[in-house]
Amino acid sequence: MILDLHLHSELSDDSRARVETYLKILARKREERPLDGIVVTEHRRFDFDVDYRPLEDEYGVRILRGAEVESEYGHILVYGVNADMLARFDFSDIRLPAQEVITEVARLGGIATPCHPGRANVGLCAHYESKPPLEGVVAVEALNGGSKTAENERVQGLMSEHGYFGFGGSDSHLVSFVGICATEFEDEIADEEGLVAALKEGRYRAVDFRTPGAS
């Protein structure tokens, strides 16, 4: 199963993309971006009232949700968000304590994964140069569609040194970028709970669809 684990809709302050338009793009580009689903990860927020099930039914594409939060170690994607997490953390806080996020999200049933770690300032690699490694990190975003080639390549060293699993996401803020990078799972992912379990198990790989035939 192939999922784009990182994209933003008009609910994020720096995107005007509509989720339905993402799905229309994927339907048109099925041959070059064979995705089975997407995970909408809005910046600094999670709204339980948003319901994408009608769009899932109409387009036959799995739509899951997460959130992208900010910490002193850079940006972190949180999957398996629940009410307990939102009670524990203010997702709008741009200086969340990264170690607490990693530890507490796991304790509360989710997984917190540093994203675009190869980037300056907002990536984990840069922060590891001056701060101790975080404990409990399972996976990082190995392939980010919005990062430069050198930034993505930098992540390989991070993964090798610390034993992190690596996944992929487009980090799309524009509808045309949806699915350019994604994650191929060995197993079916039915819901957010299943996504969390799969990310912890490591049975997946990052895939790049920007070059025809590439993965």
C-alpha cells in the first residue's frame, strides 16, 4: 500500500490546496503516482470535526490525518492523534519540548516522527550537531518532496547512525505536488491506529515518483 504521509490543505496557514483537488490530481496521474491514500498533516493543529469519509467513498482513496508540530529540535509529524494528546500538548506552540512530544505521544498511543530532518534550522540533523540525540525516535522522513536533493541525502547518515526507519512524503502545499514522494508499506493500512503500528514495525520504504519509473 502506498501512502503520501505528509501534505497540507487549506486548513494550514501556508497552503490553499483543497483535499478534494489533491484526489482529482491523483486520479488523473494514477499511472505515474500510484497512491492508495494520503495523510493530511496540518501545521500546528488537529480538528476532530473534519470528516473526509465522503471523499474516500467518492474517490476510492484512503484519507488519514496527523499533524505537524514545531519543537526546539525542528518539525515533527504526529500520527495517531487523540484527545489525550491534545489535552497534553498545545499543538499551536512553536517551541514544544521535542523529547516530551516523542515520549508522551508514544505513551498515549501514537508516534512522533521528525520530518524533513536534512533541512537547516527546522531539521533534526542540524540540531543533533549541538544537542544530544532524542530518545525513543523510531522513524524519520527520509524522503521529503519539498527538500533539496542534498538535504534528503543528508538524512541517510542520520538513519544509519541512529538506526531510524525512513518514510517518504511530498510535503505538498500545492495540489500539483501531491504524491511526488510517498511511502510503500508491505501491509494494508486501514486507519490511523494501523498507520502508527506499521510505522513502528518498519515494514516500509520511501519511494520517489518524480522521475518516471523511479522508486
